[in-house]
Amino acid sequence: MTVYKRSFRMPLHRGVAVMGAVAAGTLLLAACGSDTSGAGHEGHNSAATQESTKSPAAGAFNDADVTFAQSMIVHHQQALEMSKLADGRASDQEIKTLAGQIEKAQDPEIKTMQSWLKSWGKPESSGMEHGGMSHGGGSMPGMMSEKDLSALTAAKGADFDRKFAELMIAHHNGAIEMAKDEQKKGGDAAAKKLADDVIKNQSTEVKQMQGILRRL
């Protein structure tokens, strides 16, 4: 009988020990699972915070951006008006080609700036008109006066080519000045990128027109 009692008690103690180990293991796994879940949420929240701070900055704009878009739309529109006059008036092939390039480049830029103003909830016009924006010293630099526009419209052949180059050089230099101001004061990345394009492209065209004037 003594032998049977000993063999019965030994499995009982072992069973209790095993049950205790299993319970401890279960608690440990539960704790680890909780820690892992917490780490996951923390990483997700950190990424979400970074994204939320990044997104508004990417679309930030200020008053300088609005003024740049409103003014440059008007400025570009006059450049298109000048370029369209080349058809039937210009005699120099390089002037004709350049006029076409200006139309091709600036018309899409006008549409782009109009879309910005719409997305910003700002009016397309700042209330400025062509009148009063005299060449060399109006509300915006480089804008032709009505007198300049009339003289260009009346000109033909080599006279038109010369006037077009002279007026467009001044017009481009005005746009470059406005674009440099946007680079200094603007906040919107896309607007500043367009300003950079204006500076590069129109500076190249200014040099081209200066070369045209030297040979006319």
C-alpha cells in the first residue's frame, strides 16, 4: 500500500507543477502580445503625424503667391496678344518662330495659374487693367501702354520685327523681375517652380531677341 501511495502522490505534484508552468507561459504570451500591439499602434500614429504635418506644408500659399498668379496671368495675356500680331505682320522667320513659341509656352501657364487661384479660393483678377500700365513704369514691370500696342499693331515687315523684339525684351524682363520677387516671398512650391521656369526660359528668349536686333 505504501508503494501505491507514493506512486499516486508523485504524478499529482508533477501535474500541479506542469499546470503552473502552462499558466505562467500563457500570461507571458499575453503580455508579449499586448506589447507588440502597442508598438504597432505607436508606429502607425507616428507615421500619421508625420504625414499630417507634411501635407499642409506641401500646399501652403501666401499673399505673394496670389499676387504673382493674378499679375502674371495679365502679363502673359499681353504677351500672347503681342505674339498673335506677328501673324501677317512679321517678316523675319526667327521672329515668327519665337512668337509661336511664346504662345505655346505661356497659354498653358495661364491655365495653370488660373487653376491655382480657383483651388485657393481667390479671384482670378486683382482689379488691374491694361490701361495705366505704361511700358517701363506701370503697375507691373514691362507692360505695354496702349500707345505701344497701337504702334506695334500698325507696324509691318522689318519695322514690326524691330518693335516686337524691343517691346518683348522689356516685357520679358518685367516677367523675370516678377518671378524673382515670387521666389523671394512666395510660399507655394509649385508657384515658385513656375517662377523659376519663367526666369530660365524668358532669359534665354531675351538673349535670342537681342541677337535678332543686332542683325536687323
